[in-house]
Amino acid sequence: YWTNQGILTSKQIMRMLEVNLVADLLIAMLDGIKSKKQVRKYYDAYETTFDYDTDELETDFDRVIGAIATLYPEGLVDTEFRRPHLFYSLFTAVAHREHGVPNLPAELRNTGSSPQAARSKLERVDEVFAAEDPATLSRDEQQFLQDSRRATTDEKVRSRRTVFLLTLMS
């Protein structure tokens, strides 16, 4: 999946970066968006016991991946969402719409827009990155662009990117 979508390379897979990415995504599903620096803390905390239903967690994870596939049936390889930090934000936004992610705004959950409408609105992300003059972008789009270029794995930045995507899709 990760190489087919262009999110990770085969070399990155050999270095097991998909394990880190999946762990990071699972942490977001369970405990809300966190800094990537906190992944080690979660590994330590769950090393001996993991008090969650793994079958349910796997089902929820697969449902989010399936919802992303519904949004992008042709895949992500030709979109900005192929970048791991933007995929993280897309995943957390879709996860929030599907079953809720702790600490994200409840009013942005289950907004009711169809996958086609959400996809149409998400295409704005590619337009934001293609903008020749960032001054032509809205303030929120400029912030999203900045959040996609600096400190991309910080909790606050990740949350802002996810909320931006949720707002787009609503």
C-alpha cells in the first residue's frame, strides 16, 4: 500500500518506516493527534500490555484506508497527499469523519458531505501548493502551506492541518 500510493519508497519500507507511520496513525486514533516525538513514549507504555481491542482497532484502521480509497480511487501518488506528513493529516481527518479522533472539534465530525463533494474540495490542497504567489491564498491556506513546510510533525501543526482538511471537506 505505502509504495503503491507513493507515500514511502521501498528503501524506506526496508528501514521499517511504515511501522512508525502506522504506529503514529494508531496513536492518533486512540489518543488524539500527538507529536511524532511521542511515539517512543507510546511504545514504552504499551510494551507489556495493550488494553485495546486489536480487532476493532484494525477494523477502524482499514475503514479509514477504505474511505481514503473511496475519495481517491486512482490513488494518492499524483497528489500532495503522497507526502507522509500530509497523508497523516488526510488519514486523521478521514478517521475523525468516520469514527472520531480525540481532541478534534466534534462539529467537524460526520459533516455529511458525500465522498465526491469532499474529494472535490480536497483538490484545493494541490492548488494551494501550486500557487505561484502565496499572497493570493486565504489566510487559512497560507497557514496550511506553512504548516506543511515547517515543523510538520509537531502536535499543534498536525492538528491545524487536520482541522483545515476537515473544514475543506465539510
